Amino acid sequence: MIHRTTQKNPAGLSVLLVDDEQLNLTILETCFQTMGMRVLKAQSGLEAIEVFQRKLPDMVLMDVMMPGMDGLEATRQIKQLCGERWVPVVMVTSLYSDDDIVSGLEAGADDYLVKPANFQILKTKITNIALVIRQQQALREYRESAEAEGKLAMQVMERLIRPMDFGEKLQHWSMPTARFNGDVMVAGITPDGKMQAILADGTGHGLAAALSVVPVIEVFYGMNAKGLPVEKISRELNKKLRKIMPTGRFVAAVVLSIDQSAREITVWNGGIPYAAFVSAEGAVLHEWHSSNLPLGLLDDAKFEDATEVFQCDQEGFFFACSDGLLEAENAAGNPVGEERLLNWLKADTPDRIGYIAEQLFLHLGSPAHDDVSFLIASYRPSS
């Protein structure tokens, strides 16, 4: 790839020669063939457009004065046909006043060459243009390859996260800053009926952050299906991430278990900035502060898996969010912050998750600089 972007040899590239004089075409054709280029020819503006659409040359040499459609109009139409693809057009004409040159450039020409053409100058121009074309081709190939790899990675992420429909019992909202989301929420029901979930926030954002949370998904699903408690899930997640994550990468997470029959909510919080239980009336009854380090930072011997259990007899909901929500800034540089978030949580609305998202958009006024994610889990203790 590096070799292709620095190659200046125009050999193998195709050029469309446009001139109504057959002798001029023959002379130019011989010149370009000695450079190893594939030559296409047209003797009018209309024919040039037809050949261009059919053969898609890499560059065009365009005469200006031709019967019917002149070179200026042909250049305009060819440039429109290019779309996002860059195809250089070099005007080759006997018109050489400043106004003529300006007219050619305004029509879309990339360079100008006065007849009779100096072949040394022509070859130098074409060689330099070939370098840019090769660079453009290499960049396009790189972009297409990156898009294909990104699409594959996205498909893998989507298949890893199993479809879930808990209705109002558990809702999740997320807004990534890039194509890939470094925040993820997965949940499931244990064999004994507990609802367990994890909200994880990988370092940074984009593909690197998304890859950081991939191990979280399968470990959580596997351990939750066995009915293992929050303590063991968090410890196993830490061991897994500690083993595979490079230095400087970690995952902030809150691991949640709601047992409505036992009337308790169990939480392990490592690096999630805000997690709380809010009553149906909007009062914050309990907060789980980040008393642990994020996952993947500590060896297993130093890892703390202690959880905090909240006994509750009131209806309400559990809320947790990634730092992207609290740190989201408006145009004046003011973050959402905890006080503003608490006001949103206290709002009397049937669609709380939609309301918070709406308030966030109103606050931002422009895209956030970090992934934003939050979850709401309803709680109705069994009678």
C-alpha cells in the first residue's frame, strides 16, 4: 500500500484524449502509449461524455474549440459524472489568454496546457497527476477495506448482544459518538427469577472501546444463566479483562441484581459515576457510589467483589448512567452534572427514559464528545 501511494509511473492508467483533429489525436496517442498508458479517444464533446461514461478513464485531456459541444461544456458534464471520484481534466488548447485559462478552470479543469504541446512538459504534468491518482486510489481502497472491516465488526457485536424484551421492567438508551459504541448493556433472568444486568463503559469511544466490552458480554451471559451472584460475576469479569486488556484499557461497570421477592437490590459499582434507586414519587432513596476500581485494573488477589445491598419495600426504579451523560456539555461548556440529572429523574412522566433523552438533546444542542448510555430498571416488590 505504501508503494502504491508513492508510485509516480503513469503506466497502466487510462487517459481519454478529446480533440476534433485526427492528427492531434494520433500525436498525443503515440506520446501516451510510450508512457505505458491505455488510450481512449473522442473527437467531440458529446462523444467524450459517452466514452467517459462507458470506459471510466483515470484522466482526460480536453481540447476546447470543437464543433457542437465545446470542451468547456464537456468538462462541466464530465465533472458532474465523476461524483466523489476525482478524475483530473487537463485542457490542451491554443487559447491562452488569462480569460481563457480562467474559463477553463471555472469549468472544472485541473490544469492547462497550451498548444502546440511541449511533450517534456506534458509528460511531467501527467507523471505528477499519476502520483495523485495513485494516492487517491490507495485511499479509496483503504477506506473501502476499513468500511468492510467495520461492517463485519458491527455484525459481530450485534450477534453477541442477544435480543431482549423486558418491556418497562428494564429499558436502556444509548448514543454513541462514533459508529461503534463503547457503552453496552446486557441483561438476563436467572433460573431462580432474579433480573440481572450490567452497564459497561469501555475506555474512550469508537471501535477500541467497543472491543473492550466484548468479553463482558459473553462472560455475563454465561454466568447469569447459571444463576451466579453479582460478586462472582464481577470477579470473573475482572479476571477476564485483566488477562486480555492492554495497559491503560479498562471497563467501568455497574453489575445489578434485582430480587423483587426478597425485596432487595444488589449492586457492584466500579467506575460508574451515578447509580441510584428513585421512588415512584421521584425521591432518591439510595445511591451506590463507585467504591471499586473499574474492571481489568487489579489482579484477582487485590480485586474487591463486595457488593452493596439495598432493602426496599417501595415501588420505584433503579437508574445508572455512564460518565458520558454527566459530562455532556452544552455550547457554553456546562456539563449536565448530577444536580440537573436529579431534576430529570424527579420529573413526573410516563416515559422517563424518553424524557431524559429529550432533555439531554435540549441541553447539548450539538453531538456529545463521549458515548452516552443509561438504564432504568423498574422495581415493584412482591406482596
